[in-house]
Amino acid sequence: CYADEARERFSLQQAIRTLVETNQNIGREARELSQALRGNNRRQGQWGEIVLQTILEKSGLREGHEFTTQASHDTGTDEGDRLRLRPDVVVHYPDRRCIIIDSKASLTAFIELTEARDDDERKLAARRHVESVRRHVDMLGAKHYENLAGDETLDFVMMFIPNEAAYLAAMQHDADLWQRAYDKRVLIVSPTHLISALRLISQLWVRDKQTRNTIEIAEAAGRMYDKFSDFVKDLNKIGASLGAAQRAYDAAVNKLSDGKGSLMSRAEKLQEMGAKVSKQLRKE
């Protein structure tokens, strides 16, 4: 009817208005984020650390157990100089290995790339963006993070780019960038890659816990079996002792009451001969 159609049109208008407002809000927030991060390396770094912390919280790993954050380490270089290292995150494996995650969120050139108005601007911004990523790779490769691993073995250093599009842009404009970083034992990762890697490490810890529980159960079962075996041995000893006692008792009873020469018959004979007694022997 007309009333139903009117309600449907009104609902549709409301949904369209809400969608438009949502898109406007998203655009405004994106612009505000872009303006907030533009040229401010400190804010960009803080934003990258927030993204990294959010991913860690949802990974299933526990701070202080499977990973530690921003712990300072004093280490030495080959020349004997002291060097203070403060990685964003150190993630530990069950097998005494570890991996370091360092958030690098220098996105000024990438923001310029997204806002470029022509091809020349885009090429220049893309070149600056790739150079920025390369500088971070070289910095991480030169920090000698393997010196702070201690008893653990450093697997890799993950260079975390907290923006998927920024990661893809760098890879697109320099096909050799990832391999160049890998050769320096630096893995360039995006949020998607980091989520997958941390979930895999979390599963390694779950399996390690299950394995350790299985070993502990097997050891406890072995100890219980040994105790049960000792108990059975003691029980058999008690049975053997009881059997020996029963045989000794039967022999004594036979000596007491079996036949005419038994102690019982001799005692009764003495009574019959006139021995003065105050009690009677009981025969059972």
C-alpha cells in the first residue's frame, strides 16, 4: 500500500544519508590523519607503535612471556664501544630463538605520493618513499641486534611498515627492495604479514605447551607405575609372611592337641592323676 511504500522510501533515504555521512567522516578522518602525520616523524613513530601494539594484543602472545616491548640493552661493537639498543619488540620462540620487530613509520613521502597531481610528482614521491624505506633497512642492518640475543639465536629483524598501501607502494616501485633487505637479515612486513607471522609463532607456543604437558603426563605415569610396582612387591611380602605365620600356627596347634602324646592329652592325664588345678582346659 501507499503507507508501506512511503516507509520504505523514507528508510532508504535514511540509509543513503547515513552512508553519505559515514563516507564523509571516513574521508575527513583520513585527511586529519594525513595532516597529523605529515612531516612529523615523532607522531608517525607513535602511530606505528600503536598499530604494532594492537596487533600484538590480538596475536595470542603475552607480554613478559612470549614477547617483551622496548627493553633497553647495552651491547658492544667489534671495536669495543658500548651501544644502547632499544628494539620495539622482541618475540621469543619455544626453541631458544627470537625475532625483533621494529616499527618504521616514516610515511611523509608516501603521503605525498598519494596526493601527487601528475606523473612527475608521483615518480619523485615514489623515489623518496623507496629511499626512506632503504634508509630504515640499512639502519636496522647496522644495529647488530644479534648481540643482544644473549643465549637465544636471532632469527631475523622484522621491519614493520604499519600501512598496507605504503608497503605495497615501496614493493611496487622497487622490485629488488625486499631481497636487498633480506640479504641484510631484515624482513620488511606489512600488517597482514605481521598478523600471520605472530599467529604462527603463537601456534608454536601452543604446540610446545601441549608437548611439554604430554611429557609431564608420561613422566608422572611412569612414577606412578613404579610406585604401584613397589606396592605390589610389599603386598606379596606381607602375604608370604602371613602364610609362614599360618603354617607356624598350624604346627603349634598340632603339637598341642594332635594324638595321645600331645601336650593337651598329657595335661589331662595329670589332672586325672590328682593334680590340683583351679581352671579347666578349653577344647575348641
